[in-house]
Amino acid sequence: MLLDLEWEALGRSVRTRDLEAAVHVEDQVVIAVRMLPVLQGDAMGATLREVLAEQGWEAQPDGTMTRVFGGVTATLDAGATSVTVSRAADAKVSAMGSAVVQEGDDADEARAKSVAEERAEKALEAKRAQAREKLEAENAAALTREEPAVRAALQEALNRVYRRALEERARQLGEVESIDERGDVRGGYEVTVVVKA
């Protein structure tokens, strides 16, 4: 038995839609800066800004100071009451959606374009969420890695601020005979100032 089959060509084509989007993620950790009021007014804050400038922090026009620590940015606020450690990351994502359309059918053409658009939007949203998760994880890792270095630099600066403030305050009280400084491995810091009355 011999079968003779013929294929009838179907007039079908595929409609596609490409979409792109940008993903921006910012994360931060805020470290409170508390100083005893050894000096009057904003003198403690001014001294802290001087010490941080010596450590490489840069003054900004808005009164803040910033320094980059291995991919994160530390910012002392204008009031010298907190340091914000932040990291921002960006990514571009793209997605495609497609649908099959019957040639010559205008209603099917419109439906296919709509379906392709909808599929592209769903795919793009999924890729956005995936990129956002990845960027948030990278930000968290960078902040976790660099926060101890920021805290150590800030603690060192605060130790210098207290030393200068105590020395200045002692000079206001009389003649300074001696200043003795001691630190320990746990980060403790002691300053003894002897003033001749």
C-alpha cells in the first residue's frame, strides 16, 4: 500500500517583544556617633571633622564628610551624630516574549502582540527580581565585610578627638604638666592629664 501525502503550508509567524529595564539597589548601615561634651557647643564635632580629614575623609558642600572603604562609602552627617555606611549597585536586565499569529488574521495579530507584550513583561519582572536579589546579596556581603574597618577608623578618630578635647579643656583649667596615653588590645583607651593649678 502506497500513501501519497501532501503538506499544506500554514501561514503562521511569530511576534516577539523585547523589553529592557534598569535595576538599582541601595543598602546602608547607620552607626551612631556619641561623644561626651568635653568641649562646649560644636567643638567636639569640629574636632571630629578635623581628625577625620587627617584620616583621608573628604568634606562635602552639604557639611557631610565621606570616605570610601573597599567598595562602600562611609558618610559622617553634618551634625557629626552618625556615620552611614552605604553601597549602591546597578544592573540592566532584558527579556523577550513571543506569540504565534495566523497570517492574514488582524484580530489574531493584535492578540499575538498583546500576548507577546504580556509574556515579555512577566519575564522582565522575574529577571528584575532575580537581579535585585543578587545585588542585595552583594551589597550585604560588602557592608558586612567593610563595616568593621569603618568602625575601627571611627573609634581611632574618636580616641584622638577625646585626647585633643581633654588637652584643650585642661589648658583652660591651668598649665598642663603631663599627658599619659594608654591603649589595650581590646580597643580600650585611657588618657591621663595632669594640670598644675
